[in-house]
Amino acid sequence: MAANGLVPMTVLDLTPTAIPYWELRARSSLATGVEDPFLTAYREGSFHYLLIAADRI
């Protein structure tokens, strides 16, 4: 971001909100197989779903 003149103004960790989505998707008939690895990574803290709002300086 810095290389492009952007500075983070707000960073929100939406990981707790993403977990129910992936749990539901894992039970769907349209599941692709990536659901369990995503859930494991979110729950173990090795993967985060972040919202980053940045402003150009």
C-alpha cells in the first residue's frame, strides 16, 4: 500500500463474521472442497478476513 501512496485509516478483522459463512457453505450441495481448509485456517488464526480502508497521502 505504501508503495502506491496509501495509508491504512481503518482495519477491521471480520474473521468471526466469516466463519458462519464458511460453515454454511461447507454444508451446501455446491461446496467445492475448499471450505474445510478455510475454516481450519480461520479457527487456528493463521488466516484472517480483513477490511482495510485506506487513503491516498
